[in-house]
Amino acid sequence: MKLRLLVAPALCALLAACATSPTGRSQLMMVSDNQMSQMGLTSFNDMRKQGKFVDAPRERAYATCVSNALIAVLPPPWNTQQWEVQIVGDDSANAFALPGGRIGVNRGMFKVAADQDQLAVVLGHELSHVVSRHGAERVSDNMAAQAAVLAGTAYAASQGTNAGYAAAALGAGAEVGILLPFSRTQESEADTLGQRYMAQAGFDPRAAVTLWQKMGAQGGSKPPAFLSTHPSSSNRAQVLGQQAEQLMPVYEQARANGRAPNCGL
């Protein structure tokens, strides 16, 4: 039985630390939303102090336009929260959203996301991480994994096993067997929710397929699938293509109701 399956339920029972994600998945939560918001704000402010943000008014206005359209359809309290968008001076195609209402978009993302729909794929995905409290879940899972490693190391030492060797082995097992696979679950969940939010906001959900195909074509060294924290781009495109067809009525209804974003550079 996997280590997390032993540790997480016990912690849930002892600490009343169970929560449910927007898709109905059980989550271990050992930190509060306020704690995560403070962590998010601190991280964002650190990036500001380090000069990571660049003066790019056109890109910032564009990303803010797409973000605002998505935020409007998020569940409370995120749809009424004050959000700040900044452009990061990094040429890689990436973006992030942090608890506390902060969004960063790398300058390189605009070279890949060719229009508002494709940018909405990325930002919808990142906002979904916040709504799903994935950051708090990751912190909680790390705490549970560390507790399991400490307990396992103590037991191994009592049985005469070298404690340092046991800690290293258990640490690797926790990383591969608990934390990374769970992160892939979170990524897939963010894909699903983000595509739903973009359709509700009036962005074409079919753009998700195009965007991830383009991301997959970026090339570069990729880790083995079992060590990746993200589903492969090809698998993403296939799943999102199927979901896009199911979301077309949602998208068409949103447009009919006046949700028709008009964002551009």
C-alpha cells in the first residue's frame, strides 16, 4: 500500500484536515487559506524586489483583460478578490497564479499563445490551481511525506538499519511514489477546470488543443513520463479535445449572454 494512503487518512482523522476539490476529489489540508495567501503575496513581492517584473504596458493590459474575463466566472471568493497582473521578464512560455490574488505571465508566453483564447487556456489553468487550493494541498502533502519519512527512519534505526541510508531511500520513495504522481493529478484537474472556466467566460475551449500542441512542439529535454509533474502535451491535447466538444454549448451560451471578451495586443 502506498505510503500516502496510510499517512493522509490518519492525518485527516486526527487533524480534521480533509477537504474536497471542485471536482469532488478528497484533499489533505493542513494549512489555511490565509496562510497560503500570505505565502503567495510574499513570493510575489520578492519577485518585485528582485526586479523580475518588466514595464510592458501593452502585454500587461492584454493579460489583465483575459484574466478579468476569467476571474468574473470563478466561484466566490475568488471572483470578488482584487487581482494584480504583472509581466515577468522571462522568454520561456510560462505563467502562474498565486493565492492572495497575484498573476504573473512570462513575456515568452505571448510568442506561443497567439490569441486571447490560447492565453485564456494558460491563465484559466493557473487560476484553477488557486481555486482548487493546490498550493495548500502540495504543502500539506509535503508535510505528510516528511512525517512518514521521519517515522520510517526511526523504525529502521530501531531494527538496526543504517538510519541515513533508510532516510535517503524513503525520501526517494516519497518523491516518486507520493508527491509527483499527486502533482500530475492536480495538473489534470487544473486542465479540466480551466477549460470549463474559459468556456463560461466566452473563450473558445477548442483553443486548449491548439495551445498544448504548440507547447509540445517547443522541444527541449523532457523527463520520463513517470517523473513528470505534468501530463504529456499529446495526452493533454487528446483529453482536452474531447472535453472541448462537451463544452461548446457552454461557450455558445456564454457568448449569447454577452460574455464576449475582446482582448488583444
